[in-house]
Amino acid sequence: MRPYQKNLEELLQNYEQEDPLQGLSTKTAAKRLASDGPNALVAKKTPNWLLFIRQFNNMIIYILLFATLLTLFLGHYTDAIVISVVIIANAVIGYYQEANAADALAKIKDLLATNATVYRDGIRQDIDATKLVRGDVVFLEAGDQVPADLRLIKTADLRIQESALTGEADAVTKHASALETADLPLAEQANMAFSSTTVVNGSGLGVVVSTGEKTELGKISTAVASAKTRPTPLVKEINALGKTVSLCVLGAAVLLFILGFIFETYSLPVLTLAIVTMIVGSIPEGLPATTSVILALGVSDLAKNKNAIVKSLPSAETLGAVDVIATDKTGTLTKNEMTVTDIYLDERHFSVSGSGYAPTGTLFINGEATTEREA
């Protein structure tokens, strides 16, 4: 049974309490803190050196590194320097973007409250929010940030702003009655208060049911940290191009070397030099540089004009390749504004201009403007 389905008696019994205003004893709280850990989110940060090193994990970069060695071998030091600059610039740009994104994701933990008002040993007191444990009775009032996931047991005109978690634009009125329906979405759990949300009106009491990474905010943080990295369409194409070019060039080089050696067209040193020169000339060393510059411009534009943080350069191309995004009104992508753009009615297609809450816009039928009355 979920916490929001339990009545007051079941809830207190579950957390070994008799009187909410007595709260937990200091001894019991200390035991639970030792077993459950602090009420905090741990940001799993990738070391900076590893972020930098993995920028070189790319087929084209492998080809460029090989080209650098070959040009050094041939004594073409200027070409080697130019290719090296391209490789390093690509790595620095990629590292900078990933480091910024990693810092932004790590800041999720800063959404947690720093202090909490609880009842311990029958005394209402302020404690460090990281020391909250399951079963603690927390007092909330207007202006407070909810320090953990709470099952509310008493409310007085309590309203909480949950847009950061559920996307609901308006503050939600809360109550303390048990809810019978199972598997309710967060936005409908009216007797729960969730970590990182803000009390905008009234007051209330709640029993802590989840702390740290077990809270709804903690689950989001864990999901973000455990997300698997998959190659973007652009990276797949570049890797495929790199493999194809490498195989073709190496195949042609081996074939030409064998033919030249058999027919003795050139002496062995001259033949070797010619083959190496052909390999270097066939490698598209300008491709990574051009690609990186274009993607960097796209990422810069997103950051300046759209306030968007892109974790890696190829993601900018992936975002540009998206045709349809399926989303609800969570606010993550829609800014809490839903806009009707197309209407299908009785096999007729209407297009609507305008956006957000502004009362402006025009109806179109087959590209021609019309009015509601005419439609």
C-alpha cells in the first residue's frame, strides 16, 4: 500500500509513532539515519581528465591521429601541426560543452532544502535537512521548501507549488485524507508533499516517507545519472564514413604496394613513400574540423538565444533532426503553455496561428484565412 493510501493510524503505526507532536526520539532518529543515510543527493561527477580523454573516442579522430604520425614520418611538420591543432580544438570544444552540462545536472542536488522544522522528543526544533529520517514529523508553513517526500497528516489551507516536479502551473491545494485509488500520478497525490516543492500558502504537518535518492526528485537525479549514452545519428554516419574511408584507403594501399613490388615499378623506399603519401592525402582531415565548427556554432546559438545547455556537440545535430516531440504540459518543453496548431474535424484540416496565452491568432483552411463563423 502506498503512503497516500494509508490513514493516520496506519501511517503512525508503520513508523512506530503514537503522537505526531511527540515525533521521533533522538535515539530512533540516529539509528534510522545510520541505516538509511543522509537526506541528500549525491552527484556522480565524471573526472575532468576522463571527460577530456573520451573526446578522442571517435573514428575520424583515430584517422587524424594516424595521419599526424604519417606526416611526421614523411617530414611534413607543418601538416602535422595543423592536424594536431584540429584534434586538440575538437577535444577542447567537446570537453567544454560536456563539463558545462555535467555541472548543470549536478546542481539538481541544490534544489533540496537546507533546513527543516521537525518534532523530536516532543519539541519542535529546526535541524539540518540532511538529518531527516523516515518517520520524522515535519512542520510546513508558507515560504518553506519541502525538505523530503511527506505524507501530510494535518493541513490548514495548505497550497504547494509543484511545477518544478509535475509541471502544474498553479499551486495545488493539499489535504490530509487518505486516497483509495492505487497508482495515482504525482500531480493527483493531493495528500503528499514532495521534496524541492515550495509552500505558497497555509501550513501543515507531514510524516517523512522518503529521503535522499528515494524521493521523487532523487529518482529523477538517479535516472539522469544512469542514462546510457548512445551515439547520435551524426556520430554514426561519421564513424561509418571513417571506417569506409579507412578500409578503402588501406585496401588500395596494400593492392598498389603489392602490384608495385611485383612489377618493380619503383624501388622499395620510393614505393613505400608513395603509398604513405597516398594514404595521408586520402584521409579527410578537414571533416572533423568543419563538423566541430558547425556544431559549435549551433550549440553557441542554443545557449545564447534559447538558454539551452547541450551536453555534447553532436546532440545539437540530433535536436535539429527531430521532426515530432511527444510531450504533455510538464513545462519542461512547453513553458506551461499548450498551443493548438492543427484541428481535424469531419475530415477537414484547420491550421491555427498564435502561441501561448495571447488571445491572438487566425484560423486557416487549406492555407486560406477564415473566421470561426465561416468555419
